[in-house]
Amino acid sequence: AVGETTRVNVTVDFISGVRYAVDVRATNGVGLQATASSASFVVDDTPPTEGVVRVVAEHVADAAPMPPISKQASWDKIALQWGGFTDDESGIRGYEVCIGTSPLADDIVPCEDVGIVYAFEADASQASIFDPAYLATLSDEQLDALPANVTIFYATVRATNLAGLVVAESSESVQVDVSAPEAGEVTDGSNLDDEEWLLGAADGSPMRACAVASGFIDGETGIAYYELAVGSPNDAEAYRGFERVAPEAQAVSGITDENVFEILCADGIAAAHGAEVVFTVRAFNGVGHSVDASSDGAIVVRDPPAAGTVVDVVSEYDGMDDDVDIFTNRSG
């Protein structure tokens, strides 16, 4: 009994996950009673279980799980999916999405309430961390704490249950590469000597022509592959348009890093004797940005030299067989 009060505090050792209700019994002066019950409630003193967060190639609402990506070409769109967050006691009330330079951080895109969804697309292109006006407001200590070169991000999802408890989980890191590779050098021929001549068959049949690509570098996502075009000084694709080529397996003298120096060859080049052939290499990084570089050209040689004339000349002959000087004058 609690007397005539209409409010009372009761200490109970509630068990998480168990559903409870409060019953109140009122008794009048002649002993008649009435009972009323509260709405039931569940005690939840634990946060939701962690799920899995993936940064994916594109945003598609209600799509099946997509494979995660590890790199992308811009900050404009960051698509992510998540799943596996559960709360058996009170359920999930909603999700927040954050983008940061480290796991669980939101220094690129502040945490945003997105409700009950399982995919979202964030736009980090206008993030304050890239804004000179914002950076100008920071102290030297705050500036020193920022990443020197913001090229990696993590996507974080925060799940909140109906009891207000939160769990957060982050994706794997994603490398952003907004620039093309650094152009290298292209030399004619299959070695680093930059050959002046390319040998072709005398019958004029299409030839195999090679060039060496060296020094193409991409600091963020690396060089993924090359395309090769074979042309003339006035038309880079005169003999063959850009096509993806696999580097040759053989080693080149002087090369120490096979990922930087590559031999690239093309078959079926129908260049005539005396034609100048120019190789253009297009190097792609891991997100598809590319850069071109061309060789200085080499001359195709198919025909042998034209035969000249050989003339024997006798001079200073004095009639003695052992005193004849003979020299040959070759002309042509």
C-alpha cells in the first residue's frame, strides 16, 4: 500500500530484454477495488549490436548488398550501404551517417540523421576541411592536427535504439584520387636506348613495333594499365588507335622497377619504308584518370641499301710486278 499518493518511486532490479507493466489497485472507503495496468515496456540497457558498413560504387536505394570499393575518383558522391545492426530489446530508432579522415570521425561530413534506411549518398565536395576560408579560422595547433593531404576517408554509421543508446561502425578506408598520373617518358624500340630505326620486313607486310614507357607515376592509386597508339608526327593514331596492351614479360637492360618501366608492343603496323613512326602511351591510374606521352619518333627500315659501284684504280705502276700499289675507290 502506498496510501493516497498518486506518484511513487519503486526500486526494481529490472532484467534487460524482459517486458514489464505496472499495475495500480485503488480501494475505496468500503473496501471495493479497481485495478488498472500501464502499457507494457521493455528494459533496454545495452546498445545495438554492430553492423557492417561498405562504401560502394553507386547509390541504389533498397539494392542488394554491393561489393565494397577501396578507391574512387572524386569527392562529389560517396555512396554507402550498411546492414547487420540489430537491437532485440527495443529495436533501432534510426541511423546517422558521418564521413571522416579516420574511423568514427566526422571531420569531412558531419554526422547526419538519415532515418531508417540502409543506403545513403553523401556529398563531400563542399566539406569545410577543403575550404580555405574555414582553414583560415583554425589555430596553428588545429591546422597541424589536420591530415597533410586529405585523400583517404572512412564512412561511419551510428545506430541508435529506442532507449537512446548508440553504437557506431566504420567502413574500410577509401582512397580518393582526383588527379591524373604524372607523365613519364616514351622511347622508341624495345630497350631504353631510344632507337632511331625500326626494322620491318622487306615484303612490306605489317610489322610488330614496340616502345618503352618509363617513369609514369601515380602516388594515390598507382598505374593500373596502359593503352598504346601508333601513328605519325601529324596523326597519333595513323597506324593503330589506342588499345589496351599488356606489358611484355622480357626484361629491359637498366630497368629496376617493372611497375615503372614497361615494354609495350603493337602488331599489324603497316608503315612503309622510310615512314616515321611515333608511339603514344596513355597511362591510367586506379580510378580511370589518364595522361598521354609520346616518343620522338623512329624511321621504319624495310629495304636494304642500294648497291653502289666499285672501281679498281691502278696508280704508280713502274713495270715491276712487286712494286704495284693498287687501291679501290668505292662510290655510290
